[in-house]
Amino acid sequence: MANWSSSMKWHDHIRIAVKAAEDFGLDRSLIEMLRSSVILPDRKKQKYERHHTGKDPETMLLIWNARNAVLRGDRSAAALELGQALHYIHDKSVHVGSQHSHDSIEQEISSLDFPQNAIENGRKRGVCSYRCAERCVSHTTPKDDAASALWEATEHSRMLIAAVFGDAHVSDVSFNRMRKHKWLYLLVAACLSVTSLIVLPIILITLARWPGFPSVLLGVVSAIVVVKPLQKYIDLRLECKWVAAGSEAQPKLF
Ligand SMILES: [Zn+2]
């Protein structure tokens, strides 16, 4: 049986993960852990299961697990989790077309030279932050040519290793500022919701004597208005967690 449900050959999953990890400077034992965990999803999956699409939440969960493991000092567990996330990123880079085109891309990737420039790009772009990890996952898109797929898988692997294993370089001052801003955005979102959902209808009803005002429409407008500060709050909250969760030195926030 042709193993066509796998989006990339094991050899390629491994060479990308190992090269990216070596470039980052991970310890040998962690590289060995990545080498085995990057093919784990194909070993675990059911026959014919296709897992190259719709895996973003699972991928992000694995990345969070990896980051939390780093923060509690268990780098080996982190490599086990991250390797599996890298697998999904690699698979997602490959276009899911007909079985024929899929097979030929898979074949061609194996014949390509390793894109060292993609490693260098990933080294420049990868930073230890939630935002970097999240963007790597959400911006990984299926490519319909082998060279682009290999490039993306490689660059994003290098970035994700830095996002998870890198040093956060957050001073106490900027960490406190980040925490303050987080609450500020939540406050703005709350004020905007109260204004548009309660205060505005009351004004309209009393002043314009317009009880029939379409409150559903107002609800929609309100949701659009508050979404930005709320998203900012969530991002900052997650960024704080990325830096501090489980760390003894930093205050526990959530
Ligand atoms: Zn796979």
C-alpha cells in the first residue's frame, strides 16, 4: 500500500527538523528526541487518516505544551511535543491535490537540495514569543510546487524552534508594561460594549423616541467595535503566559 496519506516522506520530516535544530544549537539529546517525535504523528495515525489539513488547533496545543515544558525545565518533553507540531507544519506546507500531484510533490521534495537560505531566514525571523509561534502556524499555507513547500516547512521549523526554545529577553519593566496594557485593552473593550449595548440604545430611545431601534444591528456593530481591543487583550494575555507561565521567578498571572 502506498503511504500516500503522509504528506511528506519521513526522511524529509527528519532532515528539516534536524537541520533547523542544529542551526539553533539545540543539545544532541534534544535533536535525537526531535528526530523521533517529528515522525510520531504518522506512526500513531489510523490507516488512511489524512492529517495535513485542519490541524491548527492541535498544532498550537502541542506548541503550548512544548513551551510550558521549557518553562518548567523539561526540555526533553518540549522536544517530544514540538517535533509533532513540526510534523503538522511540514504536512500543511504541501498542497493537497489529486493523489497523483500529491505523490509527485512528495517525490520531488526528496530530490531537492536542502534550502539553507530558508534556515537563515528562519533564524532572522524567529523570536521567542507567542505571536511568532501563532503566525508560523496560521501563515503556513499549502504550496503546489515542491521547492516552495520545502522552503516554507524549513523556514517555519527554524522559527518555531526559536519561539519555543529561545530566551524571552523580557525585562521586568517591559513585562509589567505588557501586563498593564493587557488590562487596559480589556477595560476599553468593556467600556465600548457597555456604551454601544446599553447607553446608546437608552439615548436613542429617550431622545429620538425610537423604541423600534434594531438592537440586533447595534449588537453586530458593537461586536465589530470591541473585537480589536479584545483581541489585543487576548494576545497580550497569551504573550504574558508565554514568558511567565510556570516560572518561579515571575508572578503567576492566570
Ligand atoms: Zn503526516
